[in-house]
Amino acid sequence: MDDKLTPKRLNQILKRAEEGWLVDQCDLFEDMEERDGHICAEIGKRKRALIGLKWGIQPPKNATAQEKTLAQNVTDILEAIPDFEDVILNLADGIGYGFSCLELEWQLIDNIWQPIELKARPHRWFQLSMFDRNIIKLRDGSSDGADLWQHGWLVHKHKAKTGDVSSMGLHRALAFPFLFKNYALNDYAEFLEIYGLPVIVGKYDIGESKEAQSKLLRAVSEIGHNARGIIPKSQEIEFLEAATKGTGEPFKTMIEWCENTVSKVILGGTLTSQSTGSTSTNALGNVHNEVRHDLLVSDAMQIGSSLTRLIGLIAEVNGWQGRLPKFVFDTNEPEDFSIYADSMPKLAAAGLEIPVSYLYEKLKIPQPKDGEAVLSVTPPAQPTSAMTALSAELPPPKFTPAQQVLENLAHSSVENIPLGLSLDDIQEAIFSATNEHDLQVKLSMLLEKDNPQHIELLAKATFAAQILGYVAATEKVI
């Protein structure tokens, strides 16, 4: 690529690409990734995001046993390809260029023709058909190029933006920011040379010879690079401070604008790649991450479609018939566990019928297989009621002699006066009660409030308790 890139030259390159001649444009795109670290970093983020996705071969809907077996065979074939992650990265080059072509190398293994290698070929090898700008051909010196062998190439066309193959790559939108940034960097470097470095001045007396002046100039130059040198006593070298007039802010502002534009084009925002002080808030960063996920889903779907065509090529070479599986990336993000743990029990208690498979899918938890150990939590033993818990924890009560008299009186009263209920009824009420108020309600239902014997019993017990309490208090006072 010519180093002297100008707006006029850039415009010519883009127009030539629209006519089908992609060489100069592809060379420019390669230079952009190599020379601009920001472009290289941002496009690298977008491509490498695909590597972290899990992928699988999905059988067709309502698949038969034979179709499921075929899907598993295709999975084994793709997993056997060395460095399959590199294949995904090479296809992801189409995000910037608009297309990517991988040459297939086949080998017969266990009576099955399998692609053992997918070699990425340079983009400059290709051109567009003169009659259809969406048909990619090999450059062979002819005006229309050579056709690609159907089973020898995997061609991926990536629609990062609308247009034909020459204009749908993201690098088209990055070309002018790249150009403007280079202009700003060159001007900024020149500015630093003029205003950022100290000036070294050599002084000589009037009448000194040309030879003496040349020696002084040479000494000034050497001191500037080597920080050492010798001159006659009659001559003088003075270091002047760098000029304070002028500022590099306009150049830095231009560079910042170009890099922000690059981030917006590639990632949909700037907060996922740059920090801009008060504007770099966590909330805005989360919004921009959502934008990046949308781009990731789009990239995964397009590359997955191209890899599905690879499955079709494998089927054609081997003569497989019927419905074929497809290549899919898992782009679903796991949900927040805390939200579902709080909301789902409430919804289920309200009567909403929620399939368990729905929760497994949302939380990205694999369903356990037969006999597989699962995580379980043993709930703590819950007492049947507050009173049974209290009775289980407290030691047997110890009574004073006066208190024991009252206890004996209560027991004998209950035994001698029929109340119309049994001890089992009372125990059942106690064990089933959930709280003190519930126990009172249950006992009131068992006891007849207007029973004269019940009323007389309570009156005697209350009188006895008051007398014994008075006696015990008097004894303590005395």
C-alpha cells in the first residue's frame, strides 16, 4: 500500500473497489489494522468475543433417530478439525473486509470425506465479478476472474452494513477516521519537534573562519544526540528552553475524536473501551455492553450460517440425503440467579405453572442425567409449633413448695371435673398450632365457654393462685 494516503487517493481506492477491483482496498484495510493500534484492539475485541461462545450442531425440528445420529457425526467431524477456533477467527475477518474465503483440504477418513484443514487466503487474491458485485472470484489476470470450485472453498460474506461485498465491511467506515488520525499524528509530531524540544545555539566570534564555524555546527549536532562534545574556549554553546507558545490540544482532540468514532463503528459505543471521566458511569457502561451483545448475536448468526453451508458441502461430497443439521452458537446470557430465586417461588405460590425446563434454560444450568450426583441442601428440622419447640428446649420445671401445691391443685381439678375433652385432643391442638394466637383459638373451640363446671374450675384455680402468691410474698417480706 502506498504510504502517501491522501483523501483523493482514498476516494480512488474506494471507487475502484465498487467496480470490483478489491486489491488496493484490501491492502488498505490490512494497513489499517497493522498501523493503528486502536483499530486493531477494537476489531480484535469483536472477533475474539466469538471464541468464548459455545457452539453445537442442532438437528432439524422433530428429528428422527437417523438425523440425530447425523448431527453427532457432523459434530465429531468439526471437532476433529485442528484449531477450529482459528477457523472462526478467520471467518470473522469478514466483519472488517466484508468477506473471507477459506480453502478446504479434504481427506478420506473411515470412508467419509472430511475437511481436515480450512486455510484462510489473503483477501487481495480475490475480485468481484464484472456482472454481479456479490460474486467473489479468484484474480487470474482476466477481467472477470476465475470461478471458485464449489467444494474447494468456504466463502463467508459478512453484512456489517448494507451494500454489496465491496462496501459492506466495517473498514470502509473506518477509512476516513484512519486518514484524519494519521494527519493529526503527523502534525502533532511536527509540533513536538518545534515546541517540545530545547533549542541548542552555538555562538562564535565575528571573523572566525568557515572551518571553525563548521566545527561548531558539528559539535552542536553531536551534543544534541550524544550529550557530549568539545569546542574551543572562544566558542560557546547555549541551551534554550522549549518554546512555551502553542499547544498540542487541537491535535489530541482530533485524535480522540477519530478513536471514539472507531469505537462507535466497531463496538457500538465508547464506554466499553475508553474512560472519559464523569461520563464513564457504571449504568452507561452496562447499556453499551448490551449494544455489544446485540452485535455479537448478529456476528454469531452470520458466521453460523456460513458454517452450516460447510455442513452442506460435507453432505454433498459424501452423498448424504435428507434434512441436515445446522451450526449454532449459544449467545444466550445466563440470568441473574438472585432475581429468579426470589420471584419464582412467589409466582408458583400464586398459582402460575412454570415448567422446570424453562428455569434450566434461563439459568444456563444443565439438567442432571440419570444417576448423576446433584447438589442438595437438607432443610433444618422445623418444630411443629412454638410450644413444642419450647418444651423440647427447656429443662423440666422446678417448683418451690408453694408453687408445687398450686400445680397439684390444678392437676387434681382437671382430673376430678369432666371438661368434655381428652388429653389427645389437647395435644393435637398444641402440635398443630402455628403460634400462640392459633393455639388459643383451637383450645377455645375445644372448651365450652358456658360450661358451669369449667367456669367454677377456673375461679377456684385463680383464687388458689392469688392466695399462694400472697403467702409467698409475705414470707419473703418477713
